Amino acid sequence: MLIALARDGPSVRLAELDAGGRPIAEHTVSPDRLPAWVAERERGQPDGLRWVWADTARVYPVLLDAGVRVRRCHDLRLVRAILTDNLHAELAPAAPDGGDPAAPDPFAVAAPTEPGEPDLLDALEELEGTVAGRDEPDLSAVVAEFGRQWRAVETSSRAARLRLLVAAESVGALIAAELRHDGLPWDVGTHDATLTRLLGPRPRFGGRPVVLETLADRIRAALDAPTLNPDSPTELLPALRRAGLEAGSTRQHELEQLDHPVIPALLEYKKLSRLLAANGWAWMDSWVVDGRLRPEYLPGGVVTGRWATRGGGALQLPKQIRGAVRADPGWRLVVADAAQLEPRVLAAMAGDRAMAAAAQGADLYAALVGQGVVAERSQAKVAMLGALYGATSGTSGQLMPRLTRAYPEAIGLVEQAARDGEAYRRVSTWLGRCSPEAPESWRELHRRLVEGEADVADAQRSRRQSRDWGRFTRNFVVQGTAAEWALCWMGALRTALRELGTEGPGPGLGRPHLVYFLHDEVLVHTPAGLAAQVEVAIADAAAQAGRMLFGSRPVEFALDVRTVESYDEAA
DNA sequence: GGGGACAGCGCC
DNA sequence: AAAAGGCGCTGTCCCC
């Protein structure tokens, strides 16, 4: 059962849709009665109900505030973004210099169909001239847009994968709203104590905390620069030069190479200054309310499908202050992160048996040593990151030939993605999120190069741009598929958590619930007595996510799971 | 005084 | 000369 929902002036209009998206019954409800109406339908249709609306971020918080949660939705805004890119890519004509398709199909770029294939063209044209971008589409617009999106999915050459992607992206939107609503438990007392220990007491009238001011004085004395502002690279760099230091920048890793009495104080200053600026008292006042950090999560906010946040930098919580993330009394945090997720995803995508074998254990990097691919675990890590990011030089560049010999399918897959990007062909994640077009100016220059019309300087520039874009597309297919796995993991976990615990004051808060998500890591806040069951649910959900994406391919998605009282206890 | 580029650094 | 992918946020600096 599908129910479409839209605002209509002072009321809310709803339409029950049949399986093909056609309305079969309509209702009008006043906004204050909407949560009860939704809750009743959820109770009456525990299994098959999906809400269709323009934008989860606008609709769902209202329901959450009223204590109502839904199981499934279809987010027209997010799905449209995926489908528009996907259909453009499916319609793109094969590139003239296509190269040979080394990668086996499912990954292959945009599996080109015949240009002009009518059903896809229709779906795309319909999508382009429509109203989903409008602020408040009415019910007929919502129903019509859903019909178009549904048709676009069903007529795609990869309908099964797109269906899963659409569902995963939409459940992500629900989770994002719930994370913000429930909030991450944050102990301002612990946070304040950490800041005070490292920086000194909070200055009462602004200005630098005493520890920073003392360090600044030492830096000024050591450089004989009495008015120097150490926060200013344009002042600091000349001051370093005057002191006889040959620094090209004031970056940490460059300063570390230098030998001078000022360096230790400067490094310490930069570290603490960063803490104060990014996560100091002002940050705490702005973003922590009533003991909860409530960042605004943006599903699909990154081109690869990863989430972003707006405000507070909640995906960059430094390890220094994670001790402030504390479970409520009598509760625990279950912290789980997927170990070496991206290499495992790559092994599954490529169907690379040797690499999948290395991914059978908890430590994939150690397994590379065991298989004799490299001598040490640290080399395995560097080499693997190099393969995923496109390193050509340095240690990881040197190790690439070994990886290529050991795992030809896996390395072949990322190499193919890189070559596609270099030729400005679009690539796709496992489920069908397509990479964006490169900047038009880059593609134009590349066309001139291919046609022999570029001079030497332009040719050089174009080749550099191509390599840059190839590194992006190489990483895109793996990072994006890892993001899809994480969505499926979290979606499956959310479903499982609903079955645990008893109904509390609010449907989310009396029982275990998700409180944080960081690309390949989740935090669940749970009554202490249920923590063991939560750990099992997290592991089950990971296995389920692997099956959803990759069926029976024998790749294990290992987790590190710990039950703690505060986040800094999780290694 | 606001806007935007840049440097720098935190996270994955 | 070569340069590893994706982000958000702060302060500085400079321009309008």
C-alpha cells in the first residue's frame, strides 16, 4: 500500500495509491490530526505501507514531534536526484574511444543502451519538466511525480538495483530525521572539563584562554616578533623565515620537519587553537541543547551518496572530545564500525575470489600479509588505500603491481573506473548512482585534445585534468557503493531495533535507537540490559546488508562492536 | 559589513 | 615536478 501526502493550503491531502501509483481513494486531514491519522494507518498496515512525499526533511519532523514514526517512505526529492543522473547516464552514447570493457558487466559504466530507446527517453523527458523541485507541490503533483519516478525505475535496464537504491536512500532520509530528533547524548560537563584541562578556564570576556595565550607569548619570544598573531599564516610564515627557517607553508607536517626551539610550542598552539575554534565553548553553546547534539544530517549530500551535515560539523567530531558523548544513566552506547569497509566492498563488486578470501577474517590487512602479497600490515593498508584513491607514486604506488598480481579483478575494476573517468565517461555505483559530469571546460579541452587541436600547454593541462577526474571516478564507484552498503546496514538495523525493548515515553526513546552515523560507523543508545541484543542485531544487519547488495558472493563484512558508557572508550 | 577565496585541519 | 578520494568549518585576508 502506498499513501501520497501533500500540504494543500491549511490542510493535508492524502491519496491511497494502487501498485501502479494510481490514486484509488483520497482524504483530507487537518494538520493537528495528521500524526494520529498516520499512526493509525501504520498500525493497520504493519507490513506493506509506504508514504510518498516530496521531502522527508520537511514532513517527517512534524510527525516525530508528535511521537509518530513510520516504517517506510519514498522521498521524491532524493530519488529524483538519483534518477535524473542515472537516466542521463543510461542514455549517454558510448564514447568514441570506448576502450575494452575489462570489468564484468554489473559495474560497467552506465551499461549503455541504444540511444533513443523510447521508454527511457520518455521517462527522462517527463522527469525534466516537472515540479518536484517546487517548494510545496500539491497532491496531484506528488502523485504524478511518483508515477514518473516509478516508471523510470521499472523501465531502467537495472530496475532491481535501482529499486533497492531508492528504498535505501528513502530509509536514510527517515533515519536522518530521527537522528536529529532523538539527538546524540552529550555531557556538557565532561566537554567543559576537557576544554578547561587542555586550554585553561573559559575566558569570561572573550580573548584567548590562558594556555593558548602563554603559548603565543613563547612563540613571539622565540621568533623575536612581539606582535605576531600565530593564527595568521601571512604573519607567521615571514616570521619563521626571519628566524632562519625554510618553511614553504605553515602546515603541521611541514613544521614537524623543522628543528628550532619554536616548533614544539607552535605545534601545540595550532593543535589547541584548532580545538578551541572548532569544538570549543562557543560550539558547545551553539549546538548542544538540553544534553543532546542535534546536527542536521543531509542524506545524499555528497556526490558519492555519502551524507553531509549542515552546522556544527557533526561528522568531524575530533577524538579529543568524544568523551563528552555519554550514555544516559542506566543506558549504554553500542558503537559499531565496519572494518575496512571499502576494500571489502571492492572485493564483492569485482567478484574477486582471492580478495574475498582475504576479506573472510576480521582483519583484511593482516590477511594480505598472510597471503604473501605484502610483508607488513602497514604496507597492506597503504597499498589498499592507494588502489582506492589512485596513488601513482610513493610507497603505495610502488606496491600497486603486487596488488594487481594478487587481485586482478578487483584492481581491474578500479582501473577501469579510472580510465572511464579519464575519458569523461560516467561511472556508476553498484546500485546505480551515477557520477556527475566533469566540468564542461575540462571536457571541451579534452575534445580538442582528441581531435588534435590542442597546443602543447593545453594538452598537458588536459591530461592532468583527465587524471584528476579519473582518480575521482576510481574512488566514486567504491566510496559510493560503500555508502549504499551502509544505508542498507542502517536500514536493516533500524527495523530490528523496533522489535527490541518496550514502548517508552516516545516510540524512539524507550527502546534502543540510533543516535549517530558516520559513513561506516553507527552508535546505538540503549537501555543497559538490552546492549547484548543490540550487538547481535547490529551484526545481523551487517550480514543482511551484504546479502541485499551482493547476494551470495562470499565476502564478509566484519565489524568492531563495543558497548561503552562514553564514545572515547571505543577504540 | 558581507561575500568569497584561501590556508589549514578535523573526520571517513 | 608531482600531486591519493570525499567532506565542513574556522580564521584570515581582501574586495566590494
